[in-house]
Amino acid sequence: MTRAWWAIVGGAILAPLIPWLPMLTIRYPWVPLAHYEPVGGMYGWWDHAFYLAVFATIAAVVWREDRWLASAVVLSGVTFFLRGLFLTPALIFALGALLVTIMRRVPAPAHARIVTVVVGLGVFQMLYVAHQFLGYDVLWAGMWGNPTAAVVQPIGTLGTVDGAGAYLAITAPLMPLWLIPAAIYLVWAGHSLSALLAMAVGLGLKVVMTHRARTAAYLSWAVASLGAAAFASMLYLKGPTETVLARIVMWVFGLEWAAKTSPVIGWGLGGWADRIPAGQLHYGVMPSAEFWVQAHNEYAQWAVETGVVGTILLLGWLWAHRRMFLDRTWGGSLAAVAVNAVGFFPLHVVPLALLSIICVGLATPTHAEA
């Protein structure tokens, strides 16, 4: 924290030196910088300098405990500084990194209370999905006097079936054994393959990492097997659906286009939502009837938006923190997040992203708080 001052001083040094950049981009349009009109461009670049100082300050705070994550914050800040696009996604990512750092400092005695809170949230989501299966929707329809639809989707309070299923998949490894079969059934009934696979992997890893008495161990294996069977049965019933195939088409399209246009640092966080829908229209890439604002694959979207540099940082971060998946408490939930991120976008859904931040932070505590 005490060394973060250099980022603020650096911003103060940079700000008066860059008002000429609008003229540079007019004289040399090929320069890969944000293009502003000369009159207002000075103020635009001053904003760039200010936010670069903000990103650098956050990176300095995070650096002490996580150099890979801090480097990713720097990358997002530099990309915004150069291009002036997508401030909100980049800033949210940087603040997320700061929240992870804060969660790493939570005292060990508080971990159990946080588990209780997270399990309570999971149970609430289970109850809400269950009552939706019965044809009701108290908060989204009943409370406001709106008529309930003939077929109520099991979307919980997250707005989508995949989102509600992912929430249950992430919280299930933390639940007591007697609750987990109900969670498995509710996710299975929602037909979300990504959530079912995440739940099966999370529960399986939880069993492997938890040493119990023999009877409890048998029960744990039985529950984990139930999760695997639920995923296998749904995969058999649904098969390679058009949705799955459409996602693969879009991943390939996005990665190929980004590799041709900005392979080193990518389009910047938020670049997928900005470019891909327009690219679908321009190139006629419509594997389904929707415009793909999200990639439905966090890894592919990260590669597209951060390029080769960001991909290297992600791989380095995962390797440096590989033991978090073996954490006896949070490892199963983290595995569920990692698997769900292959077919969904949990880090772009705020309730799921905050759960993920909690899991990462508490599974990788600082030595002082571990």
C-alpha cells in the first residue's frame, strides 16, 4: 500500500505531457491510439491519464500478494489508455482484483460464518427455483400484481436458467449432504448442461479432498455419483444441441477475428460485446437467431479481449494458484466456477462473480490470515 504513491505521481507527470496526442493521431491515422478532435482531445487524454493512474494504484496494492493478477490489471489499464474504449468493464475487473485482495485478508475464524452465509444464499435460490417449478414467481410477478406466465422458467432470481443453475452448482459443494440431492435435481430439471457438469466436477473434487469417516465417505461418493449421473443423463437426452454447436462456431469466429486484428493485447475488456454482434451482421455469422453479446466461454472471451499477453497472464495466474482447487472448503466451488466458465459467463453475472471472488479470496489467503 505504501508504494502505491508512485502510480499517482506518475499520472501527474504524464498528464501535462500528452495533450499533443490528438494532433499525432490526425497526422498519422495509422497510430493505434484513440482518435479525438483537437479541441476536445486534450480533455479526453487527461481522462486517460487519470484512469491509468487509478489502474496503476490498484495494481500496486494487488502486486504485493498477486503479481499475475496485478499485471492483468495493468494490461487492462494500458489498453484503455491507448484506445479509450470500454472503461466500465476494465474498471470493474480492476476493482474485482482489489476485492479478491481484501477477501484474502479475512481472518480465519470468519471463514466458517461466510460458508454459512453462502450456503444460506444457495438454499434461498433452491427454494425460489422450486416454487417456480410449481408455477409461481412471487418476487417477479406476484409482488407487483402481474399475472404469472403459463410456463414459469426455473430462473431463480438471476434471470436465466443457466445463471440459476450455475449458482446452485457453485454453492452445492458447501452444502450439507442431505441438501445436495435436492440441488442436483433442481439443476437437472433446468436442463443446463454447463451447470450440471460444473456441479458434477465440483462435488467430485469436494469428495476427493474431504477425508471423512467410512460411512460418511460412502454417502459423499454416492452424492457425487448422483451429480455425475445427472449430467450424463441430460447429455444423453439432449445430445449435441444446436446451442452447443452455435457456441463453438462463435468461439472460433471471435478468436480468428481477434487474431487477425489485435493479437497482442486484444480488443480490450468489453471488446467482445462491442464487436462480435456487429461482426455477425457484417460477415453473416448467425449460427443461431441471437446476437452474441457474451461468448458463453470466459476463457475464449478473455483471449479475444486481452490477446496473447492476457492469455499468458491467465495461464500464469492459474498455475501460481493451482492449489486453490485443492482447498478443503472452497476447492469444490472453485472447480464448479472453472468448469461452468467453459459454457457460460459466470464472471459477467454479478451474483456469480461475487461468489467467485469470495471463493478465490478465501482459498488463497495471505500467510498472516491463513
